[in-house]
Amino acid sequence: MRKILKHSDIFGATSSALCLLHCIVTPFLFFVPFWWSGLNFAFIFVSLFAVYYSARKTSRKIMKPLFWVGFLVLSFLILNEEYGTLHIPELATYIAASNLAFLHIYNLKYCQCDD
């Protein structure tokens, strides 16, 4: 757990990329087991921790709101898709997941300051 918290950007980028892959692969399956849709909640949970710790240790103030807005948008889109409240194209979820992965990678490369 300590390693995950120390490298939350890598963990978050990986989680967002896996979420994106999950979103892309789901329509191609002929039958979707219950556990497959349950992964949506797992991605939200994992992303929450990755965003929380990445936002805490970033050196740029603008990254904090970007992380949280990105997380909230992705969570809203995932929950909306799960419960079917609004008709929003899948592309929005793909963009939100890609955005969050990009934010983690950007934060890892350019926003880490040890001093």
C-alpha cells in the first residue's frame, strides 16, 4: 500500500488506461458477466485514491482542481452509464479516462518536486 501511495501517478495512469480499455472492450463482448460491470465501481474506487494522493503531492496548484474535476467527470460518466440516467455518447467516457491518465502522466513528469 505504501508503494501505491508513493507512486500514485503511475497507479492512477495505469488505472485510467485500464478503465479506458474496459470501456472499449465491453461492447465487443456478446455476453457480459455481472462482475464485468462491477469493475466500473472498482475503477472509481481506485481512481479516488490515486487522485487524492496525486493531488496532495503535486507541486503545481492548477493540477489539484484538474485532478478532481477529471475524477468527478469520469465518475459521473461511469455511474451514468451504469444506471442509464442520461444518454451520453461513449466517446465522452473515453475522453474523460484518457484525460485522467494524461493528467497523472503529466504530473509524474513535470510536477514532482522534492524540495
